[in-house]
Amino acid sequence: MRTSPFHGVVSAVRWNDRLFVACGLNGLKVFAMGDGEPKLMACLDAFPAFDLALKGDLLAIAAGERGIVLLDAATLQPIKLLTTPFPVHALRWRDGLLTGLSATSRPAIAHFADLALSLAPVGVG
């Protein structure tokens, strides 16, 4: 984990006193939101970050060709990489399903069902 300059916003989500900012090919930036100015805490750039979805303290990151990265929002440690047969650029968490979507000319969808911290694939279409 390191800090680096800020390079634009694709998506953002707030969790407690942290702001997670998806910066596309520049990865994920994490800011501490205190009483004053937001402070850059970390830059996670080992993977791209195109969209974010948060459920409890579990952050899902649409990581393009890498699939979906699941991150512990408290520790900033990766929990799991969910691979998909297509690049994932958008996410939605609804009714117990995490859905990853492609942004290609032939849209594709992958659904993952919650099973504690281990998510099991339930379909790709």
C-alpha cells in the first residue's frame, strides 16, 4: 500500500470515516474523512477500479479484466478475487446477489450469491 497523486473519479462510496474512490486504470484511493480536509490514506493500484459496491464492511471492486476484487473495508486487505470470463466495469449488490457487468459491445453479466465472506458463483450470462 502506498500513497500517490489523485487522478480522477469513476465511482465513490463512503464507509464510516473512509471514502473509497475508484479511479479507473489508476486503481483505488482511500481517504480519511475527518473534521477537516479529507486525507489520502492509501492508493491501491495493483488492479484497476471502475466501480464500487459496498455491503457491510465488504467492498467489491470492478477490476476490468481481473474480474471483481473483494476487499475488507476496515483493513484494506484483499479477501478474494472473483474471476469472470469477461472484463467487469460495473457492479450492483441487491437482494443478496453481487452482479458484475461488462461494458463491451456484447454485454455480459455474472451473478455471485452471498455465502459469508466466501462468495460462490451462481451464474454467468
